Amino acid sequence: MKTNLIVLFLFLSVNILFSQTTDDYRSATSGNWNVTSSWERYNGTSWVAASGSPTSTNNIITIRNGHVISVTANVTIDQSLIEVGGKLVLTSGTITIANGSGNDLQIFGEYERISSTTTMTINASASVSCESGGVYNHNVAGGSLPTITWQDGSLLKISNSISSGLNQSFWNVTKTFGNATTLSNNNTNRIMTIRNDFNLEGGTFYLKNGGLTGGIHSIIVKGNLLHSGGVFGWNSNASDNTSITNIIVEKNFIISGTASWGGFVSATNCSSGVFFEGTGNQIFSTILSNSTSGSVRDRFYYKTIGGPTGLSEIYNGTTPQETIDGSCGASAPAGYSRWPSSGNLLKSLTINNSTGVTLRSPKSIGENLFLQSGLLTTNGNLTMFSNATIDRSGGTISETPLGTSYNVIYSPFSSGYDTSVEIPIADSVLQNLTVNNGNTITLNPNVININANLTIQSGNFQINEDKVVFLQNQYINTGGLCTFENNSSLVQVNNVINSGNIIYKRIAQARNLDYVYWSSPVAAFNVNNLPNNNRYIWNTTIANTNGGQGNWVSASGNMLAGTGYIARASNGSSTPIATTTIFNGVPNNAVVSIPILRGSYQGIDYPGTNGITITRFSDNWNLVGNPYPSSINVEDFLNLNTNIEGAVRIWTHGTLPSTSITNPFYGSYQANYTPNDYITYNGTGTVSGPTGFNGYIASGQGFLVNMLDGSSSSDNLIFNNSLRNKNHDNSQFYRNSSIDNSLSNQKNRIWLDLIDSNNLAARTLIGYVTDATYSKDRLFDAVTSVSNVIHFYSIIDEDKMTIQGRTIPFDSNDIVNLGYYAPSSGNYSIGIAAVDGLFDDNQEIYLEDKLTGIIHDLRQTTYTFNTIAGEINNRFVLRYNNETLDSETFNNNSQILVISNENILTIKSFTKNIKEIYIYNLLGQKIYTGNMINNNEKIISSLAKTNSTLMISLKLSNDVMIVKKVIH
């Protein structure tokens, strides 16, 4: 109903407005004004052929839609209108607008002047109005523009040139062609106001063109100034330093196409220039070089109060361009500020010039820097405001901008490229990084720090070897690829949930039958995607054929985060070759908790079915793995998880399987691997030496931990982001090549080797480090067990240690008990493999052989000895002086009495109680063990008297070791 009322109202209004009266005239067809056949007359009842052409004495004169009426002789009119689609052309003569009743001339269609000899004369009080949609077309060289009313929606079209009359208020103005149109040619102030858009498409337009100097000559454009062709001239007089010429624009100023600027501005008067007075966002876009001396490039200003809320610059040139600023003079004109160089008022800067753009002065970007084509040379003058964005598609930048917490986006482009200096290297600078290029974007800096999110929308973000993405928040992939090559890292800080996949590549160097220990850095990765076959996990508590617990079982399904897996190479190669595993899935992040187990045995050591010693630690092993696409710090991991022994074992596989090696995990396989291929690492160091393992478990790496001994139980092992750091090396993936990375020189360590006649070696580490004690320390001592391969270790109480940490400050009177396993009798050697810390400074290092009584200087040469096969735990002592007996030892030794009488051997101490007794024959075989004696006398009746030499090793209650010889 409401719509019907509106339609009815409009119908009545049109009929009232255009109701006919007698003597109205309208065009009958296109033609000449003075030709009778061009017109129709209303006779009171109907339209009839006119008997003459209309004048001001007639009523309303209408030029109808589709008709073109030409004036070729003088004519006087009033109450005339040109309908939409109608056109009145002033060809010659004068058209006089008389003051009649009502509107004297209304232009709804087009009025065109095409001859310089024609004139529109408007009598006093007469009115001419160019209505909405109407066009006044000045298509003549020179001449003046009459003063009329320019309604909203009207257009002044300058098809040639105007010499005067432009100091009016227009709606739209378009100049398409012709000679110089001039706002002013004298020293009288002139203001041309355009309430909407000014389009300069061709020809020349001057603000001041000759005449007396002085005055202010301004064009005010309240809409857009669109300069796509022709020349905009400021002042034609190069020596005029008094005239002020201004452009005042409230929306956008766009210079494009074939446009150019001409004329001059005063070299000394900085009041001339471009003034932005909008109350919202405004754009200045240009193809001009802005590099001509004396140009307007340094005269850009904005209104200080009530002015624009955001300004933008766009450079679209095809020759080198320089940027604009407001640097002219000591200060900006009153009420204005210089074009912004700080803060966030400069909303955006767009570079789309293949020949390059240079910043002439400092700029601070509040929202966006668009690098679309060419090089932006900043000269250190560019600052990105907080949360602003560098949007790079095809352009580049000369150096990293100043500023903090800004974003970088790689937008769609025809090709990919390497990231450049748009990526800040410093911490806490890059806020968000978005890749939407559609091709491959390759990370260039070694480390990229992202304060918020990394988002992949299209294309491929390529992170090459050893590169690091350090991400505070979330990884998001909605449709592209993100490829991390071998040894690269994604390090995350906050506990956020990632979305979308990465591709993570890990290369393992493997020979035929090599096992590689794996862990997945991504979610939902199927274990069958690991290379080759024979994939297993370790089950801690199932029974094995050696009479103990723990064995390998086949693996299937998706790899669980934090869990270790092994896979055997079957490549037929006798030398290591590169094998690449491609993990594809959502990157693991935040807290990862996995269950760990221990078996039930807590007793003393005993030999298993295959001869390997089973200890109370043997059923506590758990195979776990680094769950992240970055390395983790081992010491941080061990400090976080106090429910495991403070050491990790990493499989290196340096020895091919052999039938002479009994399975280290107590099974009975035909050919097995040597346990010496495990790197053991804890707070003291790495058993392999100072230049072996660097303390960081690489991404994709599986490793072994030993749950603290106790009754059968389970607990949780924790990984979290505190273990990750952008400075952690991620290159040591085993089985892989060794990396030389010396440990801290705050540690004082000795690596000792036991070497057989075939130069096979076993190694142990003794270190004097901060926070270690002489007792067993979770973080500094690492247990080991004897198998049937050569083995070397130190001893704490009854436990064998592959690594032993001892207290500092260092005491040169300290002694360390050593033990070994010799798989066969024969000659062996003990020597120093490496030292660091105080042992680099010529600290004495001796090996005492209690069987022979020899104290050997290991710094001079290795010590060679003969031994029987088996486990020997009381023959050797590591010491740091060569005094055979110090005062306390001498006194204790003199107070020890050994009596051999028939088959009775009596050992008596006159000062301290006897704690332990070990007796050896000359072959080094232990023939008697006595523990927990805790008395000052021990009578032994189990040894038959053979009149041979025996070596008696005693430990007193003060832990002093005494060696006595006796014939029995």
C-alpha cells in the first residue's frame, strides 16, 4: 500500500510540473533553433506544428529527449529547459537569457558551446541552472564561462579551454582536451570549488597562467581529483615567488595514465602545494617521478584539526620515482601539518614501479606497505607501526624497516621467490606471517621470529636446512604447503593447538640392516610410512627368553607423540646412504605426556640365559622420542622428569650385527647389535667424548630412558615447550653424521678407553662437575650393565656406571674404582681418549693396577695388561697422584695383619672395621668375595692352601682401599 502511494504521488507531481499551457513550445525534431519545423506549439488543447521559432515572449520552451537544437543566430529566451537526452548547441551568435517568470534556463540534458564568437548573456536577475545529470560542455578554445548555478549531480565538461570564469562552485568538472584552461591570469584571488570530482583527462589546466603576480589561486576538490591525462600546471611564471597556487582535496588524488605536471611553484614561498582536508581516509596515487628540482614533491600537507584520519601513497610510475613529503620551509602553513613522517596517520604505502621508488624522507606506515613491483629504497627512513603489514607480491625493499610487531603477507603473484629483508631478524618484531603467494616462498634468514601466528593460505613456504621458524602462537594451514627440510626447525612457545599440516623431512644415513630410532614430529603419521621394513616398539615389562623382562614387538597404526620406534634399513648397501622420511601432518606442540613403565625385579645382579648380566635396572627401559619438529635440550628434559635416571641413550649404530654379539635386550636372535653403539648423555657429559653428542635430541629422534628403580609401576613422562629453543641445534639425528660441538669448559672430565688386541674399544666418562657428589646422582651418573662384548665402567657402591659425576672442587686425593668386562683372555690397554676443564691443564692422571701394584701415568702412554676373560671389578683404580702410600694409607696398611695357617686365612685390622674383602689369584681371577663384614677381623676357611701368591683387596669402613699380598 505504501509503495502504491509513492507511485501515485510521483505521477501527480510530474503532471503538475509539466502541465501544458497555451503557447508552450517543444522541439519536434533535431534542427536549427530558427527553423520553424524544429518546433511544436501547444494551442491549449493539443500540440501542433509551430508557425515560428520560440523566443522569450512565449511560455515554456522544452528541448526534448533525443533532439539536438543548434543556435546559429541571436536569440533571447526564458522559461526554457533541456530535457535529459536533449541538447542545445550554441554554434554562432548570442543566446540571451531573459528574466522571466520561473526558471529561465534549466539544463537536464546538455548545453554545448562550440564557437569562440558565441556568447551566453544572462540578464540581470535571470537564472541558469545546470541540474543533476545536466552537462555544460565548453567546447571552444578560450572564452569565458558564464556564472550559473551548478546543482549537485551536474557536470562542467571542458572539451577545449576556458580563459576565465572558473571561480565558481561546481559539482563535477571534467577536462578532456584543448589548450590551457586557466583559473587565473592576474593577481586577484581566485577559488574554483568542485563539490564532487575533478577529472583531468587531457589538455592543460593552469591554476595561474601569466599576468600580474600575487594572489592566492586555489582549486578545492571536495571529492576525488582524478588526473589521467594532459597537464596540470601550477604557475606558468618560473620567477613568480609571490603567487600562491594550491590544490585542496578532501578525498583521493589519483595521477595515472599519461598525466603530467607542468609549471612552477615558488622556490621560496612554501604556502603553495597540495592540501588534504578530508575527514576520513585519503589516497595520493601518482605516476610522476617527483624528482624535478622545484617541483611540488616537498609541499604536501594535511589539515591538523578535523583533517584526514588516514593518508595513503601509491606509486605506479614507469620511470624511477621519489616519494612526496612536506619538508618545504621551516614549518607547514597555518592550520596544516607536514605530510606525515611519524605515527600511524600514513595509513599505507604502495610500490608498483618496476624501475624503483626512493624515500626522500622518513615515513611511518600505520597499516600497510604494499610491495607489488620494483625496489623500494628506504635509506633507513621507513618505520612500520605496531600491527602494520608488509604485503609483498612482486616488489622488494632495500632494508628491514624499523619498528616492532608488524605483519608480513606474501600475496598472490606470478612466481615465487626468497624472502628478503622485509622479514626482520631481531626478536619481538614480526607479528604475523601469512603466505598466500600461490608459488614457493623460500625462507632466507637463518631464524625468523614470529610473535603471533604463521598462516599458510596457498603456495609453499619452504624452510631449508638449518633454518628456524620461532613461533610464539599458532600454526595455521588452510590450503597451502609448509615444507621443513632436513635439520630445519619449527619452535613454538605457547601451548596452542595447531591447525593444518606441515611437511617435515628427516634424512638418516643408513647401511643395510641398520636400525634407525624414530619419533614422529607430527600427529597421525602411520608407522608404515617409515622407510623400509621391520618396525618395532619396546615393551618394557613382557618376559623375554633371557629370563628377564623387556622385548621388541611389532609396531602398527599411527605413531604416538613422544613414543620411540625403530625401523631397519634393507637397502643392500655396505656404506651409509641417505634415506629421507617425509612426515606429513599437524605439527605437535605444547605438553605431551606419555606413560612409562618399570618391571618388578629389584634384586642383585644375576646372569641371564644367554650370559648377559641382568640387573635391577634392566626392566626399567622405555623407548621414547622427541615429539616436536624441533630439537629438545636433554638436560632440561632430565630436570623436568625426575622419575627417570638422569641420562638418555641414543642409538648410533656404528657396528653391523654379528652372531658373536648376544642381544643387548636379552632375547635370543641369530645376529645382534652391540650396546656400545648407544651414546649415553647426562649432566656430566657424553660417554662418546667431548666432540660427540651436543646435548640436543633432534626432531624425529627416538631414544631410551630408564625409569627409576622400584616395584612394578607406571608413571608419565612429560615433554613441553620449555625444552625447545630457537638456538638449539637440530642437526644431530642418529643414525647420521657426527657434529663437532664441544661442551661447556666448566666441566672437568676424563674419557677413558679399554681397547682389545683388535682395536675394539669401550669407553667410560668420569667428570667433576657442579652439583655432583661422590654418591649416586640422578642427573650426573648413568648406569650400565655387562653384556658379552668389551665393556668399561666405573663403580659406585655395587652399581656399574658408564658415566660418573663427582663433586667439585676437585680433590687430587680422590680415587675412582674401575671395572671391565673382557670377552676373551689376552692383552688389553687402558688409555685416555679425551680430557677437558682442569685436566687440560696438566693435572696428573694415574691408573693403579692393584693386581700388580703398578701406578701408571696415563698422560705418558696407555697401560697394557693381561687378563682372563670375564667381569673384573676390583683390579683398577683411577687416581690423581702417584704416591704409593700416603700417611693415612701407610698407617692403615701397617695395622692390617694377614695370617695363613693351613686352610685358614685370618685378616685382622687394628684401627678400622673391615667393610669388604676381595681375593684374586695371579691370573686376576676373583676367587673370594666378602661383603658387609663390618668387623675388625675376618676368618676365611673356604680357600684351600696351595702355597701360591694371592692379592687381598680390602675396603675399610672409611672407604680406604688396602691391598696386601700373601702366600697361601
